[in-house]
Amino acid sequence: MDDTTDDTMGNTIDDDRIRPATPADAPAVRSVTDAAYHHYVERIGVRPAPMDADHAADIAAGRVFVTGDPVEGVLVLVPRADHLLLESIAVHPRSHGRGLGRRLLAFTEQYARKRGLPEVRLFTHALMWENRQLYPRYGYEVTQRHQDDPYDRIHYRKRL
């Protein structure tokens, strides 16, 4: 069985291979994150937090996972004592509609289970309505809404 899919740009995405990012991936992590979040800047009036993250530090801490060659998907996962925080998920717009986000979410849940963590938590800006429609379809429930200036955040969790 072939685990790769050709996209319309002639790039190949290795759908099943999600790996820890290396320092050499830092520019691609920034590029994919910026491409994935850039369209929200005008809507929410500020740069989404993942665009300003210290990607090199997150990679060095072992928090970043990538997929694709070139990189098309990025996860930032932060284990906590009682849950896994999905700090950021980014799919390059040229890869939308091919199930990559779903595979990244499935990887996140596997990652949490392997570490004995009973749930995944995440948050999104209230004006990112696409995300607010998406996460409940994958079993995430709203736990709170919190104003964290300048961000109006909706918090979710999924019990595993």
C-alpha cells in the first residue's frame, strides 16, 4: 500500500509519517504556521499566538511534530500532569481537504494515550468559527470561554 499522496503542486505528503521536528525544520514550521494562521489576522485584529511562538525553542523542547516532505502539517504538543495540551495545529492551505488535520488530531490522541494522559485540551479564538465547528465533530467539548487579552478563547477538551 502506498502511504503517500501527490498534491496538485507536485509535492508528496507522507500521510502516515508524523515525526518529531528537528532544528532544520524550524523555517518550515514557521512557514506552515504563518500560512495556516495568516488569514485570521484581519478577522481577529491581532496575530494569532502560534505565529509569534518561539518555534526553535519548542522544537528543542521536543514539543513540535511535523509531517510531509516538504512539511505540510505541524503540531505543538505540551504534556501536563493530567492532560495533553494541543497548543497548535497547523495545516498548510495547499493541503486542506485531504484529511491531514484529522490525521494530526488522531496522532495527538495516540500521543496522549501512550503517556497515560486521560484527555486532550486545546483552545481557539472565538472568531475562528471554522475551528469551533470542527472540534466538536471530533469529540471535543467546550469547557469554558476566557478573555485572555487580546484573545477571546474558547477552551475544549476530549476525554480519551
